[in-house]
Amino acid sequence: MPLRDTLAIATMVGQVATTVARERFGPAVKLDRPDAVPPNAETVTTDWLTQALCRAVPGAAVTSIDIIGGSDGTSSRRALLVGYNDAGRDAGLPTHLFSKAAAGLFSRLLLGLTDIAEGESLFYNQVRNSLDLRSPRSYYAGFDPRTRRSLVILEDLSVDGWSFPDPQHNKVTRADAEDMVAEMARYHGALWNSPRFATDLSALKHAERWQQDLDRRVGFRSRTLRGFDRASAVLPERLVARRNELYPAFHRALALHHDTPSTLLHQDLHLGNWLRDPAGRMGLYDWQCVARGNWALDYAYALAGALEPEDRREWEEDLLRGYLARLAAEGVTTAPDFDSAWLAYRQQPMHAFAFGLFTLGGSRFEPELQPRDYTLAAIGRIARFVDDHTTLDALEAR
């Protein structure tokens, strides 16, 4: 890493560590401005939440906030029960909310210094409301570039019968896979080669640039290779023998994105980020890794990570034809033909593979991003895809 980057990152880390310490041990953070981003759900005040939720309803005000559940991982997640005055109740303002914050030092560094939190805020503020998806909507999304605080307040779908299944027990059927393909086609089609990437979405990073920044800032390559070594028991032997080709192939796959139309990418489509609506239909959430680039990165990630290999082999050609038909129904006129799409599908599981290995490759001093058994199972499925589709060779021959 160049010395300039090392010094810049060290400075940011110091600033973030100081900020988190002040939030924890110093006086209460002042939330006296509409653009002030709370450090976490516990610091949200009724006055601040009134500004966030009640601006469109004259006289409405938040009168109470109760935290009724939550968990901590990459983000600090809290379920909120909100009370209003008569004007707020009469207007039907939302009472059950769900919040995500980069609260602790580890999450602030991972999500803030890598610009992941900034991208998620951009998605919810500029994109989400224009998409027809089975995915939660946001009432507030904020990111503070100085403190690297981030907070997203979403509708709590669980109170309406939506579920967020344990991914280790969320068996994906053929109908589920078709739902997943249709959801991806909706958001890919809505922003396929969109002129918005040069206007209001110009801050949305290209997938290759997004990854290059991650490489520089969090030691992504070394951690991924450490994860590869830890996962050796679930990797095909032919892939284990080609360990040194993994990272160059990953970046060759990302470079291919420049030769194709760009669209919106979720970039983190592991099975733990798929939800079910009250009818059991599959939807997608957790848009914190959003970027722009080639459709096949998302598509290969979703199918490789979620489908058991025998099901994938049986369904994948029909699913791809269905995806292309859905793009056409969305008005996309520059979609690839089947043969070109099949090649892209074969070439683009490397992002999914690297993400799984990165998740597994953390140090013993870091909190686990996902349960180890789940991560190993997902890596095994993705590795089988890479082996089945001779992805490394497909990238060499491009």
C-alpha cells in the first residue's frame, strides 16, 4: 500500500476511534440539527425523530421511543416502538420501525471507512422509492463523513407477517429461485444503462472501484486468502490447487464490467439477505454494499450461494432464460443474448466467492460477520459453481 494511503487510513482510524470513545464516555451527542446523524438507536431523541418522521404532517410529534429488541453484528440493529401525539396518530405515522447503525468501533471502521455506509444511505435516499421490490422502505438514511456515523430507519416488516429466515434452514425451491431471478431483473431492468449514473447517482461507485477501495483499506486480499485456507475442506481439489490464481481472476472478472452496460448492483446476495413476504415470496434486503456494474455479478452470486449444486445444475439454464425474458419485460433493449449471458454467468461468481472467503478470514480479535457453519456451507456451494463452470479458465480465455 502506498505510504500516502497508509497515512490517510491511519488518520481516519484515529479520528473514528476518538469519536467512538467520546460517544461512549463523553457527554450526550447533540442532535439539535436536522442533518445530525445519531450514533445509534439508543441516542435518538423524540425531538430528532419528530424532524425525521413528521415533517409532512403539520403539528405531528413523536412523544415516546421504546427499544423492543435487537442484535449486534456488522451493524447495531434495533426494533423501535414509536408513540405520537394526536396529529401523528391521526395521520397514521409508522409506529413499528427497525434501525441499523454503525455504532461500535469495528462496524464504524468496516462500514464507514470503506464508504459502505455512504452507499447504503445513497440507495435509500435516491433509489429505493422508485423500485417495485419486496424489500423494506426507509424513513431516514443518514451518513456523516466526518464522524463516519450512519443510521438507517426502516419499516419493520416483521409486524406485518414478513419473515427473515435462518439461512441455514431456508431451503430454496424452484419457485423461490424464480422469485429471486424476478427480483433481480426488476432492479437491474429499472436502472439498466441508466443516465442517472451520471447525475443524481454519480456517487455510486463502479464495482471495480468499490473493490479497489476495499482492497486498500481493509487488507481484503490477505484476509480472503486466509479464508481460502480455512475453507480447504469444502473446496474441490482442483480449486485448492489453483489458490494463487484466485485473486487475479477476481479482478479480471471485475475488469470485464467496463465492457458491458452498467446497472444497479446489490453485491451481497448471500442467502441471509433474502426475506419472505407473508405469502412466502422471496425478497431482498440489506443494501449496504450497493454499487453499479455488470448484472451477472449479482445474478451469479445469488444462484451460486443459495442453490444446492444439484438443484442449480438442473434449473440454471431455464432460470437464465427467465431472467432475460424479465429484462425484456422491464423494457431493456440491450440485454445480452443467451450465449453471451451464459458466459457472463460463468465468469462472475468470483465476487461471491471472495466475499465468502473474506467473511471466514477474519482475525480472532474481530467479531464474526456470519456464523462459521453457514459461511462454510455457502463457500462450498459457490466453490462448486466455480469448479462446475470452469470459471478460472473462462476468465483466462476472455
